[in-house]
Amino acid sequence: MIGVILAAGRGTRMRPYSNAVNKEMVLVGKYPVIEYIVRALTGSGVRKIIIVVSEGKSQISNYFQDGSDFGASIAYVYQDFRNGEGTAKAVQAVEEWVSGSFIMVYGDSFFYPTGFFKEMVGKYGENGEDALLAVYPMREFREYGLVKTSGGRVLDILEKVDEEKAGETMVDGSTRLTRGP
């Protein structure tokens, strides 16, 4: 299994801080947030990792280099925003580099503890999945986005969604959004 970490986003919601530090490189404790993901993947037996980057993301490749210090082989794929932005375009950027199973993780998502990664990798393929995507239900969608699913299949990923579009989103056949105050 290959780990795919999406780290091409511009970090506009974190400006002006993200003008100086890539959002994936923000420290949580003593490590950048993306390092927790790399450690979780390698701790789950994933040894090949592709990090999708874009212009201005050299902090990530400078930090991890080839990944050998982290128990992995890390490669970098460039997402050219002229071809489009967002999750689907980031995954499309690695299409020719990934054959077979992969686990995709957003590079700016902090997970701790990370034991569920090993559980996901261990359960992979039990139901014939081609890919794994872990999502966590949040009370407030505006800052995180929405994942539209049906029968366990991802239909769409909506980022920076407005209230009207969120109200139209069905999750496994029903609208289950909890609005904030």
C-alpha cells in the first residue's frame, strides 16, 4: 500500500501565518503536523509515501527529503494549479504514480492518537475497496468541508461550502448536518 499525502493547498485560511510557514509544517508539540501523518503511516506498515505539493512547498521536501530518516521512501508529485485545484485534482496528479491500493491523507490534518491508521490499513480490502478515505464528523462544517457519501462510497468532497450547498448535501441518504450557533 502507498500513502498519499495531499499538501498542495495554499493555506489561505491561515494567512498571514501561512505566508511564512506551509500549513503542513506548523508545529504541534515538537513536530510539524505532517510528520505525525508520516509517522502514523510508517507505524502502520506503509513504507512508500507520495506527497503532493505545489509551488512554494519546498519546506516539506527539504524537511523529509527522501524519507529515510522517517522509515519510508518519500517521493514528491507536483500539482499544477493551472490544471485545477482541490482534492480530486490532487489525487489525479498522482494517478500515473500509484497503481494498486493507497491511503490518502490531508497533510494539514492533525491526528492523535494515530492508532486508527493501523486499523484502517489492516482492514483494507476486506470489502473490495480500491482506496481508503477516513473522515470525521464535525459539528461545524464551514472550516472543514463536507464529504458526500452514499452506501459507503464517496460521491463528492465539498470544500469551503456555503450554507445553501451544505443544506443540499446528503450523507448516506439523509441530511445530517448540525448547524453551529
